[in-house]
Amino acid sequence: MNPKIKDRVETLRLELHRHNHRYFVLDDPEISDAEYDRMMQELIVLESEWPELASPDSPSVRVGSPPLEKFQSVTRTRPMLSLDKGFGEADFISFDQRVKKGLGVNDEIYYTAEPKIDGVAVELVYENGTLVMASTRGDGETGEVVTANVKTIPTVPLVLQQVEDASMPDLLELRGEIFLSKSNFQSLNSDQMSRGLPLFANPRNAAAGSLRQLDSRITSLRPLEIYIYGVGDSESIKAHSHADALMTLKRMGLRVNPLVRPKILSNDVIAYYHEIDQMRDSLPYEIDGIVIKVDSFSYQETLGSTSRRPKWAIAVKFEATQETTRIIDISVQVGRTGAMTPVADLEPVNIAGVSVSRATLHNEDEVFKKDIRIGDRVFVRRAGDVIPEVVKVITSARNGAEKPFQMPKKCPVCDADAVRLHGESVTRCTNIACPAQIKATIRHFASKGAFDIEGLGEKLIDQLVDLKLISSCADIFHLTADSLQKLDRMGPKSADNLIKAIENRKRISFHRFLFGLGIRHVGEHAAKILSGAFQNLSELEKTTGPQLEAIDGIGPVVAASISIFFSQEENRRIIQRLIDGGVTIIYDAPRVFKNKLSGKSFVLTGTLESLSRSQAKTLIEGAGGKVSGSVSRKTDYVVAGESPGSKLEAARELGVPVLNESEFKALVSADT
């Protein structure tokens, strides 16, 4: 006997026992399901190759952990066996060959297949159609009684429906899978996080924790679901095949997965495996493979079972979407809007066939709530095209060397100040010329509501930045026709046309100029308020936050954002470069009625004779009023033109004053 083999077997057994305890007893796993499966598979192979190492207390003999003492236990007459596992098409082909050999047939065998939901296996016992007991799998022969909890699950019928052509069985033992949908899992973890409670590693872990609550009222608040996948005794429902049994159970009011594929041949099973794998990310619940069963009950009986697994069924798993790894460092990524996102730099790990070395941590609050530290061992999840994310920290694996993360005070790309405004979860770079966000900044600057530069579209902006012809929005006004000819498909005429378009936009109104700067939270409406409140840009630049807040329509968040913007030297430099490039700001003439309609709310309906809808809106906002899209008791005036809609009726019902066009003009005191 090779001592190394013996030591490895003992190590695997000790580790698997420990992980069973953490998963089933503590609800706090340290490794992913995929990692657990690999360890178990290695142990099974070693025990089969070295039979003298077999032991009755090996984890390969028992499924899960012994029942908890705090629950009542139940011993079954028919054990809930585990399934052999395969890991791809080839493993199913080998299984199919073993089945045919065991049956002594060469003909094709009919199988029934269904998705393998990643949940918690349970047994439901019905006596004369009434649910009398529900229990967890436990070690297969002995489980935990969770009847009160299971009764809170809406998809578990308390009383079965009578089937016309079959009598209700005196005793019916059913096997099913209890699970949480993906959306409900996310909601549950969000609730856990908001209450400062530990997060669940995955939906299966969450379902297990929910099902094992001593207080069934807690379980009732967890949106658990169930699919029934089999019977303990086929004789109880007089069916001849697994597919027929499922159909009967469905008629009795039990929930059977609609994706079950009945009575299919081996080639169809392989096609089904790939079909479900493709559907995997779009399904509302987590799956990790498909379960394939010989359909005929008589064939199942002939094939029989080992002490732990049926010979007539196999679970063929997909590649894992969740693994465990370690965080080497936490870096910060700057997005195109200046948002700074912490990103975990990981020890590379293979997830669903892709090597993953980075995972998003979303924002500073998320890092704090999950208590993620540099050096932590963590669960990392990847599904489809979703960016990998850190799901949960394995706190039990900490050794004290882990380091907490702090969001930097400076942008890691341009070294400008990084600021997080009150009420926001995102820290942002304050530099509008930051290389990480320059393309998005320039696209906004050239857009219709701002400078509206004809011909300066997204692709052209990308080229200009990539070729380093511009590095800020101000550089647009320093371009020449000669420099533009370096671009793809840009001839002399096209270059001249773009230069003319840029020249035509050098004179711009104050509010469009402000909007074009891309100040956080300053949209078109806020820009109009500011242009009406200040005589020039210099006056606005010198105004403090409290002074800005005193302006009607400018709240504390907008005021803080404006103050921060103009406090940055780089932003002031770009504004000066715009002026140096020939940009002239056209300031509004002072209006005595500027705040005459301050705080008043208007609704426009119908067609005005001499004013467009946008012109009427400009007059209202210029006088300090606001325009709303619907009539309410808070509406001060409804302006009605020709062919008014239901808004006019609503105004009359609520007693809101209605103005015609001439009355409206008199109110705003404006020439048209």
C-alpha cells in the first residue's frame, strides 16, 4: 500500500466531513459546489481503485450531514439516494453503455431528462391525498422533519386533487427540489445586507438556510418554490414509467418542471443537454446540469442500485459558474462618466470555461457591507455575459493579514480630486478632461442640447481622441482642416465642412454653454435657472454652495456639484481654453419678470396659435415657473390651446385655473 494514497484518502475524508458540516449545519460553506464535487470525485476514484481503503464512515457513503439535534428526525423505509455525476457528453455516453450492458440489450433505451435545479432535496409524504410530513434528505436514510416550514411554500399542495381514472393512493412518497429563484435570491441578499446580516453564498445555500428555520413564520417570508421530480414507490400511482408517473403527479396538482423531456433516445438526450446549457442563463432559477433517468420502471428495477446510488440515473453537470479564489488586491477603475468602481484583482480561477482574474465590487458601500478585504478568500460568480462579481467573503479562512479597502481621494487616472456627493453611492473623478471619460464628455459637449456641432458624431470623436488630436472639449475649437485630414474618410471638403460647423457654434447662449460643460446634476432645466440667476460666468464661478442653494430650483446636491466643478483648476483651465478658442457666451438680457412665476406649476394642453410648445415652456421657465406633464391638485395653471385633451377635463374637475393663449401671455408679460 502506497502511504501517500492512504494519506490522501484520509485527508479528503476529513476535509469533506468538515465541508459537509459547514454547508449543512452552519449554512456557511467555504468552497464552491464545483470544488466539493471534484474532491468527492477524487475520493470515489481512489476508493474504487483501492478497495482495502473502503470505510463505512466515508463521505462517499453518506450524502450530506447527520440531522441536526434541534429538529425531529425521521427514518425512511426507502432511502433518498444520491446520483452518479457526469461532467459532459462523454460521461452520458458511458452511462448509456452501462445501462444497455446491465439490461443485456442492444436496442436504444428511452430516457426522461430534466434540468438539475440547484436547490434542496426533500421528501413529501401524503396519506390519502393530505400532506402529513416533509423531510430533508439528511444522510439519505434519516432526514430532518420540516413539515411546518414546507407547508408555508405556496407551490406545495396541502391536499392533492383526485384524478378521475385513478384512485388516491393511501400512501404517496414524493421527491422534490426546493429552491429560490435568482431574483428572489438577490432580494433576500439585499435584505440581509441592509440589516447587517451575513450574505448567502448562492441560491442553494439560501434555500437550505430558509428551510431549516425553527420558526416557520420566518420561512413563510422566504419565497421558496418546489418542483417534484419523482416518487419513492412507483407502485403507489400504478405507473409503468417515470414520464407517466410525472404526468400523473401533475394531474394531481403537483408542480412538475415544464422543461421535462419525456421518453427520448440517447441522441436526443445529448441534444437536450446542449439545449438546456444554452438556456441556462435565461432561466429564472439556478441549474448546474441535467438529470437523466431510464424511463421504464421495470428497467429501473432490473438495473437496481448500489448502497448509495441508483444505476438507472445520472446527473450530467455543466461547467461551474461559481468558484472560490483569493483577492490579491483591490484596484479602482474609472468609467466614462467619471464613476470610480473598485475591482477585485484575483488569483486566476476557471469559471464556466473562462479564466477569471478580475471581479467587480460595484461601489464603496458594497465593499463595506460585504466586509471585503485585500487577501480574503471569496466566492466569485460568473453567469453568461455578466461581469464576474464577488458574492461573499469566507470569513472563516481569514488569518489576520487581510487589509481593509479605502476609496482613494484622487482619481487613479488623472490625479484630480475624487468626490462622493451626499446621497450617492458612487465616487467620481471631477476632471472633465480625465482620459478615462473624455470621449463621453466630448459627445455630451457636442450634443444637440449643448453646442450642437453638426457632423461631430460618436465615431469621429473616437478617432479624434484615439489619434490624440483632441484631449478635451476645448481642443475642438483649435482644430484645423489640415489636422482633420489625418482621419479615415476625411477629405478636404469634409474637413472644411466640419471646421465651418465648429465656427458656427462659437457663439452660444449661457445656458447651453453651462449644460455642455457636463457638470454633474446640471441638466438643461438647471442650466436655464443658473443662466437666469447670474449675469455672467465669472459671477457663477465665485458663488459658494450656500449661495447657490438659495436659488429657487437649485437643491443642495446640485449646488455641491457646481461648487466642486468650479473649484477644480483643470476645469477652469478648459473653460479658459474654450474662450481662447473663440467661444463667445451670449448672456440673457435682464428681465424684470425673471422670478415672477417662481414656484408656479403649469400644464400645457392643445395647440397654441402663435407659440410652439417649446416656446411656451421657455417663457414659463424664464419667469421662474415649472412645466409638468400631468394635472394634479398642485397644478397652479393649465394653458389650453386648440383641441385640448383630457388634461382640460382634469383641470375643471380639480378646480385648476385654465388660461387661454392671450391670458397666458399677459401673465408672463413677455413679447412674442
